[in-house]
Amino acid sequence: MTRLLVTGAGGMLGRDLVTVLGARPDLKVTAATRADLDVTDRAAVHAAVAGHDLVINAAAWTNVDAAEADEAAATAVNGHAVANLAAACATDGTRLIQVSTDYVLAGNADSPYPEDAPTAPVNAYGRGKLVGEQAVARLLPDTGYVVRTAWLYGAHGPNFVATMLRLATQREHLDVVDDQHGQPTWSYALAERLVALADAALAGHATPGVYHGTCAGQTTWYGLARAAFTLAGLDPDRIRPTTSDRYPRPAPRPAYSVLGHSRWAVVGLPPLPDWHSALVDAFHSPAPPAPWKVA
């Protein structure tokens, strides 16, 4: 039986991965939360990886602004810990799927970034994630996969959609930035695609390297907030557009985080669905999370 290890199994994406994998009787899945496995502990990582055929690493430092204040700590998790995992996978002959981010890119383009676009992170979080990407490429040139995602929302853990719907109960109007462009991505849809990539990798059908795991199309945070309000039965005109300079943050954000998805064709898989159709699916999923139940 094929054995998979999911790290970061207690997070938003990790929990969705465990759900998707749980429907597969042909797989034996080890779900390691932060309490189960400290990915910065090299010896513990080598012990955890041993005996597995593939690892999906969803463990990450995700607080972008806190990374700006303590880059070393963020890079320890997002960069050096990935090197630990990649080294352990290289020793054991284990494949690795590393979840990365659009923040490794400069964010100043005007057309979707291809998978081979030059990297140029603009903040500490992106620099740390790039260290992780480089470790996978260096240590696992034939069995390492990097999947960049962005603008994740889902049933588990804090995210923009849940925050907007929570604030809807506290304020009449919400001012939301309309000058950052990206691709809202449902974590459950991404989990399904990561599992499909794992199947292809284990079958020897997936070319190693970088893939972009975001939903198709594009919008702004303002557009996403309006769409979420509409689906929740709220008046979208309660959302008002504003600009990023009205909300300065410790870490600079890329203005353009739209990614291209051409490499999925190499695996014989379609890209993720359009962001709006995925959002509709999220709101109509069989067990919607509490933040969806506003109206």
C-alpha cells in the first residue's frame, strides 16, 4: 500500500488534504500536525519521512506581517525546514510536494506569471518561501514538486472570506482594497489537485518542478468581498472600494498576483476552476463552515 505523509495537517489546507486522502482506501496516510512534528527538527523530520512514498508539505509560517518582524524565525519554517524535508526525502527515495506562494514573485507584472518566471520576492515571507523552493530544486531535481498558491480561503482557519463575513455582523460598510489583483483559491479544490499531482508523481507521469495551484481568472480583494457577500445573501453594495495606501502594512504586498497554469497540461490535468465558480462550490459544499452561514 502506498504511504503518504502530510505535514501541517492541522492547518486549513492540511485538514482539507486529510479529508480528500481519507476517501482513498488504497493509501495509508500519516497526518502530522505541528504538535506531532516540528519540521525545523532535522532528526525528527528524517524519522517521520522514513517509510513513506510521498510527502505533501503544508506546514508553513503564514503570518506575512509577523515574518517581516522576525524573518529568521519565518525562514526557519518556510525555508530551512523544507531543506530538512527535501534532504530526508532524498535519503529515503521519497517524492516531495512543497506548497509555496505567489509571494516569491515581484508582483509587478501585467499578464499572468508563467511557472518559469524569474523570482523576486518583495517581503520576508516571500524570501523565506523562496529558500524552500530552492532547496527542493537542489536536493530533489527528479522527485521534487513545488506548487505555488495564493489567496487561500476555506473551512478551517482564518482567511479573508471568513473575516469579511464576520465583519459583516459588526459594521454596516466595509472598505476593501481594489488595487491588488489575484486569484482567490478554495483550499479544498487545491487539496484535490495536490492529491491528483501526487497520484501522477507516484505513477511517474509528473515532470518535477514548479506548478501554479491557483484558481483561474482574476479579481481584487474588493471583487472577492462583493462576491462573498452576494453568495451569503448580503448586500454587496455594503463593500466600498479603496486603495492599498489607506491600509499600510508592515510587509509590502504584490499588486499583481495572477499566475499562469500551463504546466498542468504536462501532467494531463486541467487547471483549477475559475475562482468564482470555486467560491460558489465552497458556499454550497455539503458541510459549509460556520462563516458561510451568515444569512
